[in-house]
Amino acid sequence: RLGVLGLSEQGIYRVSGAQTKMSKLIANTFEDKNIDAVLEVEDVKVIASALKYYFREILPEPLLTFSLHEDFLEAMKTEDREQKITNLCNVVHRLPKMNYECLKLLIK
């Protein structure tokens, strides 16, 4: 939904959505487990704000994990672009399955 609505909006991750609408969406989606609540929201900034909140406040650890943090940093130090991509892919494939699948959805 965010990908479809967000194509025509600028700054969806930079500009916050309405706090009350975001709080309602978070409660409906994450607390009540009502995934369809996202379909009822027309303001893409509210959806993006809820997604940012999820990654920042609800997940117990970052998507790219604390344990692989140094490995990601090390992979980025490589000067050669192709080698950097290879190194990053190697680290990404070491993520826990759920983290990997979530990341895959985000960058799809």
C-alpha cells in the first residue's frame, strides 16, 4: 500500500503523518492484529510514520541486527563497488530469516 500511494508523494519518510491517525493505525495494526487497517488509511505519510515507529519502537532489535552491525560497517569500507555489493550481500544473507524476509519486502 505504501509503495502504491507513495509514488506520487514527496518526503513520505521525512514528513510525519498526523499523530492521532498514526496512533490509531498502530493500535489497529500491531495491537489488534488487524492488518487490513492499513487499507483504510489514505494519507501515505501516516502509513510511513507508523512503519518508522514499528522499526524504531516495536522491534526488539534493529532489522539489520546488533550482532551483524560491525560486519555491515566492515562491508561498506571496501572501495571497489562490486566487491562492496558482494560483501553486503554476504552479510545480508546471514540475517535471521524473518529479518531477511522483511528487508526483502522493504526493498522490493
